[in-house]
Amino acid sequence: QLTPSSFLRIGQLSNVDLNEDIRELETEVPRQRPNEIPHNEKLLSLKYESLDYDNSENQLFLEEERRINHAAFRTVEIKRWVICAMIGILTGLVACFIDIVVENLAGLKYRVVKDNIDKFTAKGGLSFSLLLWATLNASVVMVGSLIVAFIEPVAAGSGIPQIKCYLNGVKIPHVVRLKTLVIKVCGVILSVVGGLAVGKEGPMIHSGSVIAAGISQGRSTSLKRDFKIFEYFRRDTEKRDFVSAGAAAGVSAAFGAPVGGVLFSLEEGASFWNQFLTWRIFFASMISTFTLNSVLSVYHGNAWDLSSPGLINFGRFDSEKMGYTIQEIPIFIFMGVVGGILGALFNALNYWLTMFRIRYIHRPCLQVVEAMLVAAVTATVGFVMIYCSRDCQPIQGSSVAYPLQLFCADGEYNSMATAFFNTPEKSVVNLFHDPPGSYNPMTLGMFTLMYFFLACWTYGLTVSAGVFIPSLLIGAAWGRLFGISLSYLTKGSIWADPGKYALMGAAAQLGGIVRMTLSLTVIMMEATGNVTYGFPIMLVLMTAKIVGDYFVEGLYDMHIQLQSVPFLHWEAPVTSHSLTAREVMSTPVTCLRRIERVGTVVDILSDTSSNHNGFPVVESNPDTTQVAGLRGLILRSQLIVLLKHKVFVERANLSLVQRRLKLKDFRDAYPRFPPIQSIHVSQDERECMIDLSEFMNPSPYTVPQEASLPRVFKLFRALGLRHLVVVDNRNEVVGMVTRKDLARYRLGKEGLEELSLAQT
Amino acid sequence: MAPPWCPCRALLPALALALLGLAAAAGPRQTPALELAQELAEELWSAGLPGDLPELEPECRSLLAAFAEGSAALTGCLGRRARPVRLCQGCHGHYRRLLAQYDSIARAVGNSSESHNCAKSILTSDRLQIVVTLSEFFNETWEAANCANCLKNNSEGLSNSTEEFLDLFNKSLTCFEHNLQGQAIDLSPNNYTEVCKNCNETYTKLNDLYNHLQRMNRQGGESAHSAHLCIDVEDAMNITRKLWSRTFNCSLPCSDTVPVIAVSSFILFLPIVFYLSSFLHSKQKKRILILPKRIQSNANLVNIQEKYS
């Protein structure tokens, strides 16, 4: 049933010079397929590099660690706690800022449009109101999209895929910069105010991570300010721990779910985890939600009330009707199935759209135009729905923020307008809590349908915006519809409260789209403030995930794949046991000798065709053709610092006054090491020698050639490695396994697939 | 419950009967005991001894009677003015008096001793506490109706804005009546255009005043109740609006559908143009494949293929 052509490519791509001992294995292969292909999902981009989660244990590092005494370690520990507290506070403040600005700007917009509509309803000429609404939306979104597209494209989208990748160990360029944070925050505000079908919760996670990464470094390279604090934490290992705390703080600020935040970090970045870290992250989350709470309580005029813990508050679910009985469990599970199917449909549609966008709409100006069009169409669809709706509800006793009367009788408002003419957060809460009978089934059905396509169309635009709230909204709408029809079928039984089904529908839809399990259950539970809902929500999310996974994968994983990120999943693909390190590794490896000529180093580093980051260091051997025994591993960044400081053997002999290079010099250059082109090495210096033995990591991880892929994978994933040297039984370097070598193998529809590398 | 060795079921009813008889016998025995206690208490009372007094002091009794009458009057007033709602206008006097009566109970001190004042014996000496319950009911009703909103600050009479509103309300009702007089009752609903035309001015004024009052109210108040106007005003407005929009059908007609459809279809058409043009004119982004450096072996290919054979 299998055509061999799908595997032929593996052979076709190989054109390597091989060492004597393996040359006999090489087969004659037809050369050179066209090496320019349209973008597809089966690619790995060279743009992405790994983080150095594994410490380079060189002599400098060991010396420094030995100098630090017990008390100093305690100070470091205290600093960690201080940083976590600051992460929490700042994340909470940023969330407050977003919330307050969105509330005011959106309020202003809706008031202007409402006044205009009221005026033109009486006089005629409602098409002007439509134009006004569409133009307002489009222009606000244009600004939001402009800053994202032209200043910081990585701030687009919800940021959760990017943070997921970062925690997985992939270095996404620019992802944790201050500039990204600024653009993200402004972009979110503008896209929510611009009336797109988006939420501001997902981006909070990204914002929290950036804040964490920034604070833990004690400086900002964007602002060129160095506060000379927290220098100990200037490496990927420490930074990533703080980023996971920041992500947790972001979740906690967004949903008022501190435990959910911790579990989110656990679910997404769990391979590097210990109890102390958990406790610290929990601390950061709690501080974050507390900060948000207290600042918002002051802002809303009831200081220290502490009753609005998150950006979105689902409201209280503790009335009599909101209880559930065991008979309802099958109904909830059925809703989970529906959510899974709808989520899969959403993802599949979004997949095609994203593919189209990557292939055809890649110029920034086109992306801005697209975002503007979506904004205008969103407004138009909303307007037309409101215009055509004849569902009027009495205004008395309802809590509608901007009631639109339009052609309803006096004292009534248009029910469709509560759903469309409002920020999505408010609409969700309305759907959960409005008393039964506030919405006509027809209204809800049309709303679900329209919003489904709008949200699907919106996700992936070049604006910063999240998908949580739109998913919740879609789910709440069909869930409520479901609840209404249920109570219709059962002749108005008391237990069929539409609000409860709206909540379950929201959970099912969100679970079907993002496929998070543990953390999402806890987030929903905390956001509703009702622990007894834990069980049905868990069942719903579980069903939605199982059903959804049957069709397509989750939205975030899909986008990670479409971005060609070398993402390592929990485990190696199940059918990969027959592959060994020998087949997985890249070879030959560019090695350096322990005492190497500067010219050689510079040439290797400047070689654009091989953008390697780690170089095995071998014993200096006069016979250069022979691969010699492995002595250590040195990173590109270390070499660049060495070249910059001109740590050459000859110079050390010449001037004794020159100080020894310290670990601090490496840290100061972190994380933006200068490119090799910016380092000037004169012709004379090229002839100098450079001694790497002090700076290399003398104990790199190695595997023999016979190790199986799952074993290599486990080692790589569990230790967070970046380079894994493959040696033969004489300790000679035969190959190197990096993240991209492992991420290539993936379990596809027809079994094990191999992705190809591409320049993007 | 029945012992397992019980041979015949006929025994059970007999047992029940016996128990019943026992209970019946216990009943009459209890009543004389109560009477005895009452007599004892009366004796104690006449002897001037302290005890749990079965009788109220005369002052307290008169206070209680006044409260009872006041609450009866208020209940009657509320009931009579339930539809159309005129609670606040008609019953505020009764309510104020009842409040005063309750206050005098709560504050009154009997002349026997400090610990036995009227407040204690009327308000808190039994489980039911009917006086408290009644007064709570009235207070809650008053709060829910939000009558304070249309009364003057000292709650003596209606506030100026309410007077003005009711005035306009009466005027519009008169206008409606006036314009409908000539017409037969069984007119089809679309023949009310006369009313719509003639009373538009008064109605608009009334509506505007109501909206204005609502806005003022929302700005001034913080608590949940103050979001509403008082029930009299709300109900009057509701009646008028219903007459206006439903009975007379004077609300705005659905107008300018054609321009709305034109504009919206234009906007909806734009993305199609955009996507088509970018599909046709934009250069597709190509990825350059990088050739990986890897050992190629037959074993590799065979390995993978084995799994599918």
C-alpha cells in the first residue's frame, strides 16, 4: 500500500562527503530535485535555533561556581523570589493597563456608533452608520496591523505558539524583546477596539513571558540600559525558568486562574521542572492575579474588594439552577463531541487559510490591507445581522451596555446587538448569565454561524490577538442554543438552564480548537469559581480532544508546524525504533582543534552555507585529515567572544597585563552576540593561534552510533540539549545530532514522515 | 420492623391500634398541664413576681394595635394601587406612618423595668417575630419599587421632576383619547396614523424626559436599585410605550434597506477581490530546500520501508 516515492527524497538529498569507513554504504542517487518548492507543512526552517539549556561547564564556569560560597547561593535564591514577585506585579499591571484602555476606547467607539445609529434610524440613511462603523473599525485595525507588520512581526497572533516553542527550547528570534512587548500590548488594544473577533487573553501570556525574560536579565538591550543586577541569570537556563513563570503569570492575569497558569507552564514546558520552580511560579501567578485584582478594584471605585481576579470573569455560577445532576453527564459528553468536531472544522479551515496567507500574502502591506478588510467585513456582518434581526427584548432589567433600539419598539432593544455590538468578553458573560429567554434561537444560530467563520478568518491575521475568547463565544452561543432546545424538548424543566450549557459549550469549543487538557480544565474551573464543575468540564474537554485529534491536530500545534519550527514533542514517534543515531545524525562534522589557527576559526564561522552553532573540539593532531578523539564542545557564541577579545596565544605571551577573560564577558554579550562579520580580524592575527581548552565544555554528552532514535530523543529532550555528539568506539567524532535532526521525523497520516530543511 | 418469627400479619394492625390508643391517651393529659402552667404564671403576675409574662403592658398593647392598623392600611393601599402601578404616589403617607409606628415600638420603654420594654416583648420574644417580618416585607417592597427615587428628600410628596413627568404623561394619555374618540373601537391597527401624527410631539417630549431622568439617575447613583427609576414612573412609561409602539404601531418603520444592502455587499465583495488579486498577481513564496549532510545507506531506506510492508 505504500509507494516508495515518499521516501525516495531521503536518498535524493544526500550528497555528503563521507569518511572512509562509511563510504561503502553510500548508494548512487539521482541528483538534484528542483530545490525551490512552495511552502508546505513538511518543512523545517533554518531560521530557528535551539536554546542552550545545558550549561557549558567549562573551566571558567567551574572556577566561578567554586568561588561562590553557601551564603551567596542563598542570595541568588532570594533574588529568584524577588524576580518572581516583580514578574507577577508587572504582568498584573500590564493586564490592568490593557483592560482599562480597551474598556474606555471600546466604550467611546460604541457610544459614537450608537448615537449615530440612533440618529439615522429616525432620519433614514442607516447606510452611513454602517460606513462609519466599518471605517472606524478598519482604521483602528489598520494602525494595529501596521505596527505589527512593519515593526515587529513576531508580535502577531496570540503568542502562545511562540511561547510554547520557547519553552520547548526553540529560540524564536525577537520573541522576548521589550519592543515585542510594546507592540503586542498596543496591538492587542487596537485589535480589540477595532471590533475584530479576537480576545486579549492569549497575548497576556506572551506579554508575561516577555516581562519575565526582561526583568530576570536586569537590563534591556533595546533601551541600552544595564542595571547591573541579576547578572547571574544571564543565560538560557535561568531565563527559560523565568519565562515559564511569566507565562503562568500571564495566564493567571488573563483568567484569574493562578493554578491554571502554573499548570499551563507545566503542560507546555514540563521537561525542565522541579518542585521549587513550581512553587516559585505559583507565587508569581498569585502575585499577578492579586495585583490585577487590587488595581482594578481601585479603578472601579471599590478599593480592596478583590472580586475581579482576571481580565475575563465568567461571573458566578452558584445559583440553584446552575447545579447539575448525573443524568446530564451524557449530554455534556455529547456536547464535547460536537465541540471536537466543530473545533476540528475550525482548525482545518484555518489551516487552508494560513497556508494561503504564507504563500501569497507575505508582503507587509498586503497583510495590513487584509486585516483592514477583515475588520470592515466584521463590522458589516454585525450590522447586517442586527439590521435584519427582528428579535426584540425588553430593556427593563437587562444589563446591556450599549442597547441598540433600531426598529424595535420603544423600551426594547435588539437582541442581536448584545452579541455583535459589544466586546467579545462582555458577549461571553452575557451568554452565560442572561436569564432564559433573552435570546431567540434564530438569533443564536445565525450568530454562531457568522462568528465561527469570522473568528476562523481572523486568526492568523497580522494583528496581535488571541483565539480564546472567540472560541468561548462560539461555544457559548451554540451551547446556549443547545440548552434552549433541550429545555424546549423537556417542556421547560428546571435543570435545563441555558447558562450552564453555554458554559459547557464554551469549554467544548475551546477544547476542540486548542486541545489543551489539564490546564484548560483548571482555568475554566477557576474562571467560573465553581469546583463542582471540574468533573463535567474535564469530561467535555477530554471528549473534545479525543474527537478533535481524530481529524486534525490542535490550532497551536498546527501553527507551529506551519511556521516550520523544529518542535520536539514529548516522545519520539512511536515507529522510529529502527532508526539509529547513525542514520539520524548530520555528518561530517566541522571540528576544531584544541589549539586552532584564528584564520580557520574565522573562516568556519563566516561560512554562510553552514550556519553551525556548536563545534566539537578534537585533540590537536598534525595530521588534519584524520578525525581525532573528542575533547570537548565549543559554541559559536563563545568563539565570537573570544575573537572579539582577541584571546590569542601569541598575545597572551606578548602582554602579560592583558586580563584574563571571565565568565562575565560571555554574559555581557548574551543574548545578542555580534555576528562574525562585525568582528575585524587583521591578516596578521589570522596567523595567530587560539587555545580553546579553557573555554570549551570538556564533558559534552555523547552517544554511540548504534543508539536508537527514541533513546537519543529521550536524552535530548530530557536534558534540553542543543548538540549531541555521536562518536565511534575510538571516541572519534562521526556525527552530530541537533534539534532539527530529531524534529525531522514525524508521525504523519501514512506513518513515519521525514521533513526537509528549508531556508525561510 | 416486625419480628421475623411473627406468624400472622393480622397482628400488625392490632399493634398499630394499640399504639394509637397510647398516643390518644397521652394527648388529653398534656392540655391540662399547659393550663396549669398558665394559671401559675397568672398567680405569679398578680403577686408581683417576675416571670415570663403572658400579658403585654397596656402601653405596648396600644402600640401593637396601632402597628396592626397601620400595616392593614398600607397593605390595602398597596393592593388597590397595584395595577396600574401608583404605589409611590398613593401610599407614601401610609408607609411613612407605619415606619414611625415601628420606630416607636422599637424605641419604647415600658414602665416596669429596663429589661422588659415593649421592644423586647413585641419584637424578639418568639420564633415567628411577626411584627419584624411585616415591617421587613414593607421595607423590601418599598426598596424594590424604588419609591425614594420619585419622592422628595424628606419623602413628603412627589419630587418636582416626577410631578412634571406625570403631568406630561396625563397630557399624552388625554391626547391619545382625544384622537381616538371619533374612531370606532374595532379599527384595524394600521389606521392609527392620526394618533401618531397628532400626539408625536407630546410623546416625544415624554420619552425624552424619561430618558433624561434615567440618565440623571444613572450618573447620580451607585447602588443596584438606583439604576431604576421609581416604579410609578417606569410603569407609566411602559404603558405609554406599549400603546404607542404596539397598539398604535407608531414606531419607526424599517427604512432604507436598499442602500444598506448596496453598501454591505460592496464591502463584502472587497475581500473576494483582494484574495483573487493577490492569488493571481502576488508571487508565490518559494522555500529553498537545504540539502542535509547525512549518511545515506540502503539500510536506511529498507528500515523505513520494512515497517510498511
